[in-house]
Amino acid sequence: MTILLTNDDGVHSDGLKALAEALGPLGEIMIVAPLQEASAIGHALTLRRPLRLEAIATNTFGVDGTPTDCVNIAVTTVLRRLPELIVSGINKGWNLGDDVTYSGTVSGALEGALLGVPSIAVSLERSRQPFDFRESARAAAIVAGAVLQRGLPARTFLNINVPRRRPKGFRVTVQGRRNHVTTVNERTDPRGQAYFWIEEGENHWESHDRSDYQAVVEGYISVTPLHPDMTAHSVLPAVEELSLETPSEVS
């Protein structure tokens, strides 16, 4: 039983180490993670430059690429087969609602689902205090054990978010929705040229009793099933009513 671990905080992250320790009793742990932090990189795949694989320690490798790169190199080069489970994390900061589209952590698990491997993403609430990964690692081990025993439907994966304080339990959730206003900070370098920092911005979460956001703010571990199919199935009839016609050929 092989469990592949990756993340977007980098191969030396304490969250990754805590995850490896917690999942160790469930199977052989193989770590393939980015050499550098790759947060908010989404589902990016590196195609325009070569990638390097570096041995860090026993069963631990770093790749100078994205979490998606790491999963693919792990499967094709390190393991040379599909693992029984892929777990991405533990991320320093929640990945809730719409943020899953930006998250490198979530994308590591998404790539696993596309490859046909049961996969999990795990994130912990951000704190100004030193991160304590014990509860999130324990939650990951519980969910991983259940998934290894029962499996997941094809092309699906689980997104887990854990509150900082001791959780009240697990709650199965849906993606929350928020109105996000991005803050872009414009500055000027010593040569008078403009440069920009994209910052966290402001969020207003829509009220929803079963959302991932509502669960974690109430002290529960949120477990959200996700899949890569982004088709808006309920909107298909509306698009069909647009009476789209094939453009005529230009003579």
C-alpha cells in the first residue's frame, strides 16, 4: 500500500512532515513535492522548461516545479505506477470555496483524481502563532483510512479544511461562495518603473448552512467532495435556447 504525498508549501514544510508521520501506519509513504513554495499556482503544468528531480532523503524527493508536476513525475519516474492514495498538504491556510481554483494544494489532489487515484487535499487555518498540525494530521489520517477502505467514486477527490482550535467533529460540506475584491498594490522601483503586488483582498462570504466556510468557522472539520467536471449542467437548456447558428463561410 503506497501513499504519495505532495503539497504546495515545499518539500521541507512542517505540514508535509506532520502528514507523513500521521499517515505512516496506513502504508508506505512516498513524498514528491516542490523544491520551492508553489502556493496559489493552481493546476499549472510546466511545459516550457525542463524539470529537475532531487533526492532529499529516503522516499523523499523535490521537484523544481508545481504540485501537478510533482504528481506526474512521481507516478512516471519515482514509483513507476499509480499509488493507492494521493494526499496533498497540509497547507498553511484554508482552501475554501472559490479559492480551490487557485490552490496548488487542491490541484495536487485534482491531478490524482484525473489519473484515477483516490485523492485528498488537506488545509489548516492560518495563524499568527506557530502552526500546530496535530489536529489536521489526525483528521487527514482518519479520512485517508476511510478512503483506503471504502474508496471514492471515479474522478472525485476530497478537500479537507481544519480549524485552528480543537475541532468539534467532521461535517460533509459544499463549496462556499464569496464576493471577492482583489487588492492590487502599485509601487515604484528605484528606477521609477511601476510594479505590482497582488494581495489577499476583501472577502464577503454568502450565508449557506452547509458550506465549507460555515463549517470551519463553527469549529468543524470540513470535508467537501470535488470533481474536475466544471460543466454547468443546469445551464445547458439556457444555452441551447440561444439559437446558436454555424457562421457562414467567408467567400
